[in-house]
Amino acid sequence: MAEQTVKKVVIAGGGTSGWCTAAALSHQLGSLVDITLIESEEIGTVGVGEATFPTILAFHKILGLDEREFLGVTRGSIKLGILFDNWARLGDRYIHSFGVIGKGTWLGDFHHLWLAAQAAGFGDEIGDYCFEHKAARERKFFTSPESRINYAYHFDATLYARYLRARSEAKGVKRVEGKIGKVVQHPESGFIEAVIMESGQRVEGDLFIDCTGFRGLLIEQTLMPATTTGRNGCATTARWRCRPTIHSTTSRRTRARLRTRPGGSGKFRCSTGRAPGTSTRAPIPTTKKPARC
Ligand SMILES: Cc1cc2nc3c(=O)[nH]c(=O)nc-3n(C[C@H](O)[C@H](O)[C@H](O)COP(=O)(O)OP(=O)(O)OC[C@H]3O[C@@H](n4cnc5c(N)ncnc54)[C@H](O)[C@@H]3O)c2cc1C
């Protein structure tokens, strides 16, 4: 069976999700795909301070970002964990550090050993067994290319999107300014074929990625109005819907099931409640259930 090759990618939305997606695709795929990002200055972005987890280091490594430059441009700072004030009770403070606490043995994980030590009347505070925890408490930080310290960043989301936009455009991503007024679907399969801007411009694509934030313009408003009863908690992350190809590795039973679905090759919903790139892939439910993270 002939495979559908994605040549033209359209990213709807230019907030943190949109420009992260554009930066990753343009960096990884280069001229193999033609990428267009649509955003509206009139609508704007959420654009608040973005607190991140250490996984962002891996993302930046993929993009080949220079940490010093990134921190300067986005007015970012480094964090070794998250401090929760008044956590268990008023006056209580708890640091969820990004480091590993202690070292487990074949006897069990470290916290079991620590609890046993506490019961026996010795052992320090549990955070003392974590390098990042101690460093955070003492407000110390150092890193180098060889460092294995677990950390993350806090930065200005608007500046971050602007920074990734400059990098993406340098790699050939085209930006279309304006509001999407209409989404065009294939009359039989329901797949998105194009979006029409309020200006009348038609933007066609093989793969559409929904990064329109809380609006969920392509997924919730267009593709899933019947299966979604309202906004869910994962509304602001990137989601996409694509035409799947039935690969030869797909089992015969699954292939037969896909072919019997409307549109011939079957519909799949690809969505994520985490971050661009970490997706779960599941058939569209036939019963009308609310979407879940
Ligand atoms: C107070 C607050 C604090 C937060 N703190 C954190 C945090 O610490 N850490 C964290 O990870 N997240 C945090 N978040 C969430 C985070 O800010 C958002 O998840 C993220 O910035 C949203 O980015 P986005 O790209 O998905 O959406 P948005 O920033 O909303 O971008 C949507 C894009 O879609 C475009 N668009 C929408 N409709 C159309 C249309 N019809 N035509 C054309 N373009 C359109 C808009 O122009 C915009 O470019 C916080 C959110 C808030 C409100």
C-alpha cells in the first residue's frame, strides 16, 4: 500500500507550544518538510512565566541551544527544585528537588533505609542525602558540560517563543499572521485539508498541528465537538491529528478494522497531555465520552 508522505506541515498557533514545535521540526527535519506557522497578534498568547522540569534540558540539547544565550535572551533563571510553602501545615516548607535522594540497595529503596534509621534514632534530614536539595537550600549552583546535576529553568514565555521563532524562521519556517476563520475538512474522511484565514488566504497542508492553546481550534472545535463535553486540563499543550498510514507491520486484524472505518484508511486521534513530542495514539472512541488527559 502506498504510504502518505508528509511534505507540508501547518502549525496553528504561535505560543510556547507552537514555536517549540516549529523549532524542533525545523531543526530535526530541515528542508525535508515545508513548515508554516499561523498566529494572530490580535489573539496573543498566554505568555506568563514558564516554570519547567529537567526534561527541558534534553529538548534544548536536541535543538542545540546555547544555554548562556538562551538564559540571557529569555531572562531565565536556574532552579534545582520547587519550594512549597505551608505544604503540610502553616509554616511548613517542602522542597521537591530535581535530584535523586540517597542510594537504594538490593534491600530496598533508600527511603526505607532512611525510615529505619529514623526509627532507630539516627540519620539526617532526608534532603541532606540529595545533592540538588542541599545546594538549593544553600542557594548554590555550578554546572559544566560534564556536570550531572539535575536542574531546570524559569523564564519569560513570551521571550522564549520569540527566541524560538527567530531560530525557526532562520531554518525556513514560514509565519502567517492573522486569524484562522475556517477549517476545511475532507467531505468524506473528515481530515483537515486546509485552513482559511479571515483575510481569505488558504493554507493547505498534509499534517496540521493544533497549538492554539485553550481554544483547541483544530481538535476540540473542529474534529472532536461530538466527543468532548468541555475543556479538559490538558487543553494548552500541543495536539495533532494526522492521516495514518497502514504499515505492513500492522496486524492483519487491525488493518481490516481500519479499512472498515469511515474514510477508508481509518481515523486515529494522536494527542498529548504532556508536551509536544510525547504523544499517545488511540483510536477515536465511538461512544460520546469526554476527553481525558
Ligand atoms: C497564570 C499561569 C501560570 C502558568 N504557569 C506555568 C508554568 O509555570 N509552567 C508551565 O509549563 N506552564 C505554565 N502555564 C501554562 C503555560 O503558560 C501555557 O500552557 C502555555 O504558555 C500555553 O502555550 P500555548 O502555546 O499552548 O498556548 P497560547 O500561549 O495560548 O498560544 C496560542 C496561540 O494560538 C494562536 N491562535 C489561537 N486561535 C487562533 C486563530 N483562530 N487564528 C490564528 N491563531 C490563533 C494565538 O495567536 C497564539 O499564538 C501557566 C499558565 C497561566 C495562565
